Amino acid sequence: MFAKQIGIDLGTVNVLVYVKGRGIVLQEPSVVAIDISTNRIVAIGSEAQKMVGRNPESIEVAQPLKAGVIADYIVTEAMLRYFIRKIVGRFPLVKPQVMISIPKGVTTVEARAVHDAAMQAGSRDAYLLPEPLAAAYGAGLPIETPTGNMVVDMGGGTSEAAIISLNDIVAWSSARVGGRRVSEAITNYIRKKYNLVIGEQTADEIKITIGSALPLEDSLTMEVRGRDQVGGLPKTIQFTSDEVTEAIAEPLSLIVGVIKQTLEQAPPELASDIIDRGMVLTGGGALLRHVSDLITQETSVPVFVAEQPMAVVAIGAGRALDNYDIMRRGIMRV
């Protein structure tokens, strides 16, 4: 009765936490800094993110989640414990109930690792909800009705599309391609075209500042600094939004492929609903300029971006915990 109910979007790039009655209370990068000599954690979240690309050899800056699943169990557990304690305190009278969203396409072993990490981190109960279902619920789609609701969750490590009816997933498809892969495509493009080496944070900044899924009427330009691959000295170039569009075409085509694959699996009645109602985009990737227009162009289905695309998965996970009896059909068993 007195336990805090917490919904967690355990993402490859960011962790978002929703608390019943308070909304989104935390959004921090999924990054951990470790002292190599002592194997002790130096910083977690935003503090660790500041060290990326600037850390000495004695400190390793690790991202314990790869493509939406745990790559380092011990570090993930420590990260979860840190975030949970930040919300409920170091010694809570009652341990919290936690609902964690994970990609629908994970294996049983991967799902068990997330569940066990949450329990070890101090949860009283830990449940797992597929990300597309959490996203649809958080976005306010009428998933309890016998109609087709389609959601596309474009995360940092994975992109998943799902058709949902009667509080469960009817058809889905996923690929381990997301915002990180898009940033890598920008990094590779600049290295090949300009012989310029840039860091991960610079690539993310380019994507956010001038990135577009389709060419813009008025092209945007940004000054990009990095290290010359040939001479080894600092170098500055002018980079345009049209070049970003060209650079990210390949990962975006893979994401569109996931959406088309899901539409092909849809039963005829639900496919008809989706043509009428359209699909909803969630996740950080939904914020890319004109990505909804690109998907509409490729699928001939109307596309809408959720009101809070980055937050809806955590919101949906928290609300699902509050309505466990309604949502239990979709909760993953481990």
C-alpha cells in the first residue's frame, strides 16, 4: 500500500523514471564511469556523460546496455540501484514496485538479466513490459479496444514497430538499429568525406542541430570541429543538413523496413484500422526532422509524433503497474 510505484525506461542511451503521482522525475544518460585500477564506480548518469571522450586511460566510461539489452550485468545493477535510491532514498521503509520496459525482441535470458538486476538493485517486485506496449499505453492510444493501434518506438539502440489490440501485441518487428546507429553513420560519413575524426557527442549534436530525414527547403549549416585524420591536427569544416540526410539514409531505411514488415503481418481488419487511424512515433528518434514524413512517403500510412516522444515509454510502464490487472496479459514472464 505504501510502496512507491516506479516505471523505468531502461534505454541504451537514456534512463527515464516515472513515479506515480509525480510524473517523470529522472532522465539521465545510461553511462557509468569506472576506475580501472580499483574497479570502483566513479560517476553515473549525467556526471559520467560529461567524461565521454575526455577521460584518461585510468577511467573507463562504459555504456552497460547495448541495443536495448544488458551487456554488463554488474554495472547495470549498480546503475539501477543508484537511480532507484535517488528516488526512494538509501533505506526506504518499503521497497518499491518497479515496471521496466525492455525491447519485445529480447531473449528469455536477456529478460531474466534485467529482472534480476532490478531485484538486486532494491525492488520489492519487478515486472517487465515490452517497449511498444508501454509506448502505446503512455501515448494514450486506446489499446484496450478491439481496434488496430500501431506504434513505432525509435530508441537509441533498437527500433520496434507493433500493432496492438485488446491490451496485447498482435504483430511486431524489430531491428537493433536506433539513434546510436544514426550517429555512427554521421561519424563515418564525415571521416570518409573530409578525413575528419569526430567524437560521439559531436555526432549527436549534429543530428539534433541540423539533422533531417528528408532534404530541407532551406539547408541548414553547422561548424564541425574534429581531428584531421591525415595531419593529426584540429580542423573545422562546414557541414550541411543535406549531407546529414545523405549520411543517415541507410539506418533510416532499415527502420522503415521494420515498419513495413510489421504492416505486412497485420490481419486485414487491423490493417484497415491503421490506414484510417495512422501510426504513432515514440522514442528519441521521433524528434528527427521530417522522419514522420519519410515514413508516410514510404508506407502511405499517416504518421503522428507522440506528445512527449521520449517520455511515453516510462509513463506507460508506470501506468501499467498501476493497472496491473488490465495490463497483465502483455507483461513478459521470466
